[in-house]
Amino acid sequence: MRYIELEEVTSTNSWISQHEGELDDLTLVSAVTQTAGRGQRGNSWEAAPGENLTFSVLHRPADFPARDQFAVSCAVSCAVADYLASRNIEAKVKWPNDVYVADRKIAGILIENSLMGSLLSRTIIGIGININQRKFLSDAPNPVSLSQLTGKTYSLAEERISLGETLELRLRSISSAEGRERIHREFTTRMWRGDGKFYPFRDVASGRTYSGRIQDVAPQGFLTVEESPATPGATVQSHRYAFKEVEFLL
């Protein structure tokens, strides 16, 4: 992994897009301040300058089938969970790729893929992980930081390298079809609210809320949620979702 640290950018994902031709494979670009850091659904990512890790990684996988691109999300989210486990924090992956500790969000991930024919030609992986921030001002639901959980203060430089090394291992592990199958199985076992219990969901298209439980995540990333029957013996309905089509409610 090659490391580049910048003082201030709009977003590290955007910076990599603008300088991609100058960068080697597996380059990690971090910034002290991101003025327009992005998250899923176009949301911004709150990060107090100099207190958290906000960075992006450029990766150009070789001979990687485009149909398997969800494996990148699985590998990255599991890498963040691995890193937190090394700090004695048990984390779960919220579909498709946020990372939670109990019901509190500690990391957000934004992955932007480029395809060339039937192959994934490059991916830009943006990660924001709360490290030392103790006070959150935005209306984001239930954020938490590593420092809040452990009571310690961390060196961002050391944590960046530790997470970067873990991320590189996970990305290399999905270079084969067998590795992609393994990471998908592991992802399903580490899912937030993947315990077979019923939780509230909201269907984005209709706005309807209902009680459901996660039934399956396909290798292509589609989530299947089984709706709780309205009455005993009623027909069980299952709903299949792509990214941004369903919301988990707290």
C-alpha cells in the first residue's frame, strides 16, 4: 500500500478520480479535512478535522468479473470489522457496507466502480471511520467513535497504516473466485441484524414500513427480507432489494 496524505480536499474519492492516471495500484489517499466528504445516497460524512480517518483507496484488480463486484464491498466492510476487532471492538456490517457497533454507526463506506466490458477495471474505496471524535453535531443517527468506546486517544497515522494493511490483505484475498465465495459467506455471518429476528424496515419506493427479517444476501448484493405475517398462518411475503431501495429503521 502506498500512502499519500493531503491537508484539505473536497473529497478523497473525487481527488483520486482527478489524479487516477498518476497513481499506482493500492494507493491510499487521506486528508485531514474533507470539505465535501460523501457517503451513501449522496449524504455527507461528518468528521471533525484531525480527529478521524477519512481516506480513499485506488485499486485496479486483475481479471475481476464485473458480476462479482459486490465482493469488493464485502471485503472492505469485513476489513474494517477486522481492524476494530484488533482494537477489541465487536462490529457488524450493515448491508450493503456500513459498519456498526451495536446500534451505533462507527464507519461509512462509499465504493465507486468502473467497468470495462465484463470486467471491473478499477474501484475507488472511500472510508470514513470515527476514531477520536467525542462530540457529533450532525443529525446522523447514533454515531460513535473508537475513542468513545474505549476511552483512549489514538494516533491517526498509526491507525491509518493498521487499517490500510488489513484492507490490502482483504482486497488481495478476493482475487480468485474461491476467495470471493469465502468473503461472501463471511459477510453474511457478520451482518448487522442478521440474527433471524424481526426488525423495522422501510420500502423506499412505497414509503411503507413493516417488520421483517433478513433472509438472504445474494452474491450480486441483492438483499431479501422476509416480512412478518400480519396474522398467524398468513402467506409469508419476501421482498428483494437492490442498493438504496430499502432502509433499516432504528
